[in-house]
Amino acid sequence: MTSIGSCVFCTACGSLLDKSTEIARSVLDCGVCGTKNKDTSAKVIITRSKDTAFPSALRAKRSEVQKISEDDLQQDALIDETCDKCGREQVRYHTVQLRSADEGSTIFYNCDCGHSWNTNN
């Protein structure tokens, strides 16, 4: 007799056995071949496994140490705009929607010299 989960199968023919209704449910009779099978459906089976037993790409990615360079942190784009303070012709900029949705966004400019300014678009 084989059990998978709470289902019990006959060892001789593999048929699914009916659940026992008797109080002493130790033996189940197969309705197909007549073999007497031990009832193991009442067994409680507890399994334990380690986290490493089932590899996960997400778990591996989370555990990796990631190094971030200065370039990765820099999210501003470059634009041809002249800095009033040092005269540099290319500065970094980013836009933010500070006012209502039907109005333009605010553009923030940042020069490498440290000067920053903004314009309402």
C-alpha cells in the first residue's frame, strides 16, 4: 500500500482505496483486487528542509554585495546650457513636477562648479 498525502493506494493493483469508516481503521480492503492494505492515511508526516535546499535566483541576488560607483548614483542628464558663474557650456539637469499636473515642470540645473539654478517650464 502506498500513500500520497492523505490518499491511500493498493500495493497490488495501484487503485485508490476508499476511506475507512470503521473505528478500528488499520486495514483497508481493495475493491478491485481484494488485497488487504494497511491504512496509513491517519499518519502525520512532518518534513523540514533548509533554505539552501531549494535554490532561488532572487535569494542569491539579494545576498550578493553590490558596489555602486559615483556614475551609478548620478541620475542627472547633461544639457548644453551655460553656467552663469563659471561659463561652463554643459551642465547637469533634472526635472520635477512641483506644481499642478496641467502646468509645466521645474527644471533644476547643477554645474560641476557647485552653482545651481532652476527654471519653470
